[in-house]
Amino acid sequence: MAIASDPPTMFDFHGLSIEDRIAQMLLFGWQKDEASDNYSYNSHLKYIVEDLHVGGVIIMKRNAKSKNQLHEVIENIQNHRKEGSPPLFISVDQEGGRVSALEQAQFSPIPSALHIGKQGDTKSAFDIATAVSSELQSVGINWNFAPVLDVNNNPDNPVIGDRSYGDDPDKVAEMGIATLKGYQHSNKVLACGKHFPGHGDTNVDSHLGLPIINHDLSRLQKIELVPFKKAIDHGLQAIMTSHILFTQLDKTLPATVSKSIITNLLRQQLRFDGVVITDCMEMKGLADTVDLSEAAVLAVLAGVDILLCCHTLSTQQQIYNSLIKAVQNGRITEERIDESLSRIYKLKKWLA
């Protein structure tokens, strides 16, 4: 689809209903139809695109059977979006190594971040990201949830490991910056640093439970925050949050729903004005800690712009409905919604 030819009015959100503005803050995945093996443009996908009018989708391994099939479904997504709305974010977890959603879809294999980090060659990191972004762009994917900016300094970490460039904050920063430049400068695929403010020093997988980190801010500034701060200074435009409890920053709420972490630390201290997206809201690190409806509202109040939900339609509907209700009862203001829409539309205009 020739997005570059879309009219400029498409990037003015002020005429949208509050329902459609909230929908722009949602990025959802889709599952197969119960009665078939149809993972492509099926009833679930049709509903989130044509009825909810979500601002973006995530491609999971289950959705990518071949390059041709993937290209076709992405064209269908963009062609069926609401008239007058901007193109959708089409996102994917294509980090490399063991986290490669498209590895079985006729895409080139990508080495792990740890392998790239051990080489210590920023040009190589840039070239790999350039090649990856070229393949993503060829099928219509415009947002890759990479690079991982976590510093892997805990040998017992069950989830990061070789997804990180290593245990040295400066090396992680150097490789992460080269990678994001390969995505954003070479082929205009949006990069996303994750998992803020750092998932490297945990011994719990946040997919399965709530990790707890007790480090104070001075320690985080020396290690965990270094890659994020440097990447922000080099043009990082999107950051994904972590479902981790940082007790010295917020005694009760995981980072995704913590205003102390998202607004005070990321927005104000690190001066990040790009898009903040949650990790998947269905992960147990968040879902088993905060009621889902409340978590969706708290995330927006904390300063998050986009809520990611990868799997279940009923969960996606619950997130959408909880945000609508929170605006209707005045808990979330329309001004707060429009703050996020300004950031989201800025990136969509950049992509176009």
C-alpha cells in the first residue's frame, strides 16, 4: 500500500471520537478462528481492525506462515482500516536468536544479541539491523520490538540471557544504538528499546511471575539506565516497559503502571518524549499483580501511550472498555489521551 500518498488530514486526530482516539492507543494480536486454522484475515483480526479501529497489530509466530501470506494479510489490514485514519503500526518481535517471530516464514536467520555483542563490532550490528529492517519493510512491517537494552548481569536470569548484548552497560548501549540506527535510518522501520527500566538483573521471568529489583536509583543510573539514556540521546523513538517491581522507585506498582517510573524517571529525568508501549498486558508479572481493568487505567495515568495485548480477544475488549469507562467517569481526561495521540501520530507521520 502506498502510504506515502495518504493525505495530510489523516494525521489530524482532533476530529476523531474519543472511542477512536483510545483505540489508537491499542496494539493487539490475533488468534485463529476456533472452527478453522485461519490465522490470516480472520474474524478476530477483522474485529480489532474494522470494529475497534485499533492503532496497531503485532505479528506473532502463529500468524506468519510465509512471506507471501504475511504480505497479503498486512495489505488487508491497512486497506481495511477506518477511512481517514492513519496507517496501522504493524509490529513484530524479531530480535534475533531465540526471539524471532518470523524465523519460519522464509526470513533470513538473525544471530542473537549476545553473539553480536561478543563480536564488538558496531558496523556489523548496524548492517544486521539494516538487513532485518529491509526484509520487514518488504512485507509491510514498520515496527520491530528491538533492540533489547537490558544489561544481562544476572547469571540466573531465565528470560533475557542471550537476548542482551552483554553485561557491560556501555557495550549494550553501543550495540543498541548501532542497531536502532540500522532500523530507523536505513529503512525507516521503527525501533523499540526494551524492557525499561531494565530486566537484566532478575531471576524471575515476567511472563510467569513478578520479578522484584531492590536497587536504588544511583545503582540503576550506573548500570540499567545507561543504555536507555544513551539510546534516547541518539534518536530512540519508542520504549517498551517491563512488568517488574522496583521497590526503591515504587513500593507497590510494577514499572508498567508506575507514574514514578514512567513519568518521573523516563519522561522527566531522562527527557524521553517518544512513544511508551507496555509489554504484553497478559503476562503474569502484571496480570497476577494488578486487576487487568485497573492496570490499563493505571498504565495510561502513569504516562504510557500504547497498551499491548497479544492474544485473547476478551482481554482486549476488557482493556478497551476500561479505558472508555475511565474517560467517561473523568478518571482519565481527554487531554491525557490527546498527549499520547500527539506522540503516536508524530511517529506515524514519520513512518509515512
